[in-house]
Amino acid sequence: IYLPTTLSNGFLPDLDSIDEATLARTVAFFLASPANPQGSVASRAYFTRLKQLADRHGFMILSDECYSEIYTREAPGSMLECAGPDFTNVVAFQSLSKRSNLPGMRVGFAAGDRKFMAAFLELRNVAAPQVPVPLQHVAVAAYGDEAHVEENRRLYRIKFDLADQILGSRYGYKRPAGGFCVWLDVSDRGGDEATTVRLYRDAGVR
């Protein structure tokens, strides 16, 4: 079931719009915060409300937090912070692809609910490729170093400062709370595909 994420709800699913019948048969709820490409970030109150629903109806929360270390002002929170001491019904997924600009490595981690993690480990062991040992060593080094992450954020901050100056409020631009995408409303220019083709053809934008 796809839930609408629009400007009116801050590009986050409206939890109060989900009816009881749907919640009762829900197995898992997938959430991305920061979201891509909108850059919306769930608040602590939002995470807490979602956790309450998960506990009441017995479903898992699968929280994609791969963009959580890309921000220019306040650090986004984590679903794990609102999951209680044993992280029941909550799993967060992280990745080096955004944090360290290492998408080709396909390395990250999942953390949370102990029962889910045990089953997930068994699934990974039989149904997914394993990470080569040399890449595991690179991952340990990357996760152990914060200096390159802070430098990464500094460079994105410069780019968003320029976007603030150049775009202002045009095309509905707002500096995103997280992530690194500029999300613009180009509906009055013929829509996203037409705008992309025009930029490619006439402005040399790739």
C-alpha cells in the first residue's frame, strides 16, 4: 500500500489517515527519513507515534536511514531513539553509500529488533551475496572515521548555500532538512520529464 507524501503533509506519510482495518493487517511499515529526493525528516514525535502504532498492531517498522548523515543544519534523528531499550518492532538500515560516498561497495548494516535480526541474518546467509573481506576492512575504516563525513557535509552545505542564493523561493525550492537533492516543482514548465529533456538539450545539464 503506497501512502501519499505531498507538500501538504510535509512529504511524510500521514499516520492518522491509515484506517484501523489496514493497520490490523499490516506486517511491516517502510519509512525513509531523510526521504529521497524530498529531503523531509521525521520528527521525534512522528517516530514515537509510529512506534505506538507498531506496538499496538504488531507490525515491524523498517526505517531507511541511509541519508541520516547528510544534512546542513540539524542532524536527523533515528527511529531507534524511539524504539525502547530492546528495539522491539524496529529495524534501521544504514549504508556507506551516502555517508562516505561509497555506493559501489554495497556495504551497510541493519540494527534493531533481536528476533527480526536473527531471521534476517539467516536470510542473508542463504539468499544474498556476502561482502568480500577486503571490502569489510574498508567498511571498518570508513565507519571508524568521522572527518571525511564532516568534510562531505561541509561541501554539501556550500552547495545548498548557493542554491539558496540562486533559486530563492522559485519553483517551490526549500532547503531540505536532510539528503542532498534539490526537489523543485516544475509543473508549470511541462513537468519533470519535459524539463529534464529541455535542460539536457538547451542548457547542457547532464
